[in-house]
Amino acid sequence: MAEIRLGTSAFTAEGWEGSFYPRGMKPAEYLSYYATQFDTVEVDSTFYRTPALSTVQGWYKKTPPGFVFAVKVPQVITHEKVLVDCEEDLRYFLKTMDALGEKLGPVLFQFGYFNKSKFKSGAEFVARLKMFLKQVPKGFQYAVEIRNKNWLDARPANPTGMQESQFAETLRERGVALALIDQSWMPRPWEMKEKFDLITVDFAYVRWLGDRKGIEEQTKTWDKTIVDRRGDLKNWVELFREFVGRNLKIFAYANNHYAGHGPDTVKLFWKLWGAGR
């Protein structure tokens, strides 16, 4: 059944007190308040390390039934070991995340940009990814994000007439989502020269990331919108309508670097969504 869940990347940031959280609110109360405004969050802190089990249990207790946590796989897996000899790291992480029970949503593997000293080609990365995905524990919703735009190139048309990306095809075979990102050097879906089906599983995972370097030259306090993203979000609205028409679940998360204030980005999306109905 089609469903849209929108939230932010992380639920704390410099500048949110007074602009999103009531001034004077204790940090220990932030997540409970956040869950009154949004029904999902992408946890950014797990990228740096697997949190203590007690911390994850606290997240569960502070949120209502139906709330969903998306979590980022630790960088030791995606950036340091890059999918080699990290099975135990992943098992430990997933076992800890299991404390979220039915509130655990997508598990994101966020890869950085790889130069040719790491992988000579996208095909080399895909080969390693394919072997890794064959071994990951079942029963989780996985998504994969890459930041090498050439690795999304489509192949010639297959027998059905549809072009395909080798990377996307690998994800489709393993039942893993292709993370769709709005980020400074990656093409957005409507900017791709060669079209292929971006949906590789029964849900869509979207991240509004923006230009981190560019916006941090203007501010590092995330209390208000400073980049007009109305035009971009209108394009995402149209794409989401297509996804809903395909009966997909959609998880989307706004980073402060996208426009200046993640919560405002989510509110603007819903405003544009409602205006077009």
C-alpha cells in the first residue's frame, strides 16, 4: 500500500533550539517532541559508530507506535573496510538495531565518492557489492547510496526494451533499494541522460542532501531556510506521485545542508504536495 513518510536526517542540530524545539527544552526530551511533528527520522549518529544498546532502547521508548527509524550503517563498513571482512561489524550493528523492533525501517549503506585508486571502475565496485549482498542477514530493508555518478550509467536496452543500470540491476536482484539523492554533484532523477527504472524494490528511499560545502560557506547554524528549493521540490512532488501510482512506500529525509533547516524542507514539501492535488 502506498505511503509517504518524511523526516529529517538526525533529530538534533545547531540552531534547532528555538527554531524547531521549544527554547529551554531539555535535550533528553528532543526525540519525544520530534515524534509529535514527524513520523520518521534518519539516524545519522550510527554512521560514526554502533550506539549502546541502552541508547537504542531509549529511542524506542521515546517514540509512539508506528514511528519509523531509518539507520545508517557505520562507516567502518562502508568507508574504512569497504565491504571487506566486515561481516561481524554488520551483525553486531543489526543485532543492536533489532532493539527498535517494529520501528526499524530502512538500513542505509552510504558510500562516499571512490577514485580510481580504490576502484578502477563501477563494475569492480558492483562485483564487490554483489558478493557482499549475498551474505547480508535477511529480514531487513536495505538501501544503497553511491556518489560516483558514472556508475549509474545505463546499459543498452534489454530484451524488454528497457535500459538498465548494472548497479541498479544488482540491487534489484538482491531486493535492495537504490537511494535517490538530491546532492550537488550527482544527477537528480529528472537530470539523468539515460533513463532506467530507479525503483529496485517495493519502497523508495530519498535523501535531500544539497551542497554541503556551498551552504557551509554561508552558515553553520541550521535555524532557517537560506536556499530556495521550491523548484527542486516540485520535481520531487511529481516523482513521488509516480511512486504512489506504483503503490510504493516512500521514505524521504531532509538534511540541513539542503536548504538550511531540515524541518522547513519537510513542511515545504507537504505544502507543495497539497497544492497540486
